Amino acid sequence: MNPFEAVAGDFTTYSVHLCEVLDHAEEEAEVLLGVFAPALQAAQSVSRVTAKFFLCDFDPVYSTLTLVVTDGDRERVEHHVYKVIFHDWDSMMLGSSIPDSEYDGACKKAERRMYDLIDTVLRREELSLSVEELKRLGFEFWFTNADPEGEWEHLDV
């Protein structure tokens, strides 16, 4: 579910926290640490019983990572939405003249790279208390791509 998609009778308001990274010189983990810390804190205040999925949704086409808390069916996203746009990754994808036949492979490679970064960041000592608290509250951590029909991949942190 797109948290900004108009649904008849849905008057949900979102607080979008946007981080735009222009040139991070191989410091992706540090950037993600700065976004995950408040996102994990915000998740701890979620009271809806079915909203126990901390979802990391990566769109490789636009090099954008979205962090949200949602339910298992992804029908309703919670109030706080965290977004990170890696403009230099985006420029690389656009400027690399990847043939159409190889573009899907490049997107899959970017997804794997982001998954690995997220896995590393969620294991950092600085986030360990927040991650453990969310797990204690029954949260699960998941990774997916921008494809609404795409598979969710569990993050075993």
C-alpha cells in the first residue's frame, strides 16, 4: 500500500521525515543510522495492535528507502513515515547507460546492497536497545522493494 494513495473516506495524515543525501562517499551506514534511530523510536509509540511490522521499502529506480510501521496486509501505514533519497545512487543508475536488458539486474543488485546495509545498521550497538524493545513488543522487521506485488524478505535481527 502506498501511504500517500488516496482512499475514499481515509483522512489519515502523515508526518514525513525526509533525508536527502547528495554525496555520502561510502558513508551509507552512517546516513541510515541517523534515519533509523528516530524511526525506531517512533515505532515504539505505535499503539495499534496489528501494526507490528517495521517495513523497510526500497525503490531502486529512484534510490529511495522508506521506513514505515504497518500491518501484515500493508493496509494501513502509521503516522510517521521516514524517507531517505540517495541522490548519488540515483545519478549512478541514470548516468551509467545501463542497457535495458541489464537494468533489472542492476536494480536487483542495488536492492541486495540496501538489504545488506539495513541488516548491518540494525545490528549496530547504537540501535540495539531500540531493536530489542521493538522485538519485545512483538515487532518484526521486513524488507521489500517498490513492487506492490513483491515479496517481503524477513530481516533476522
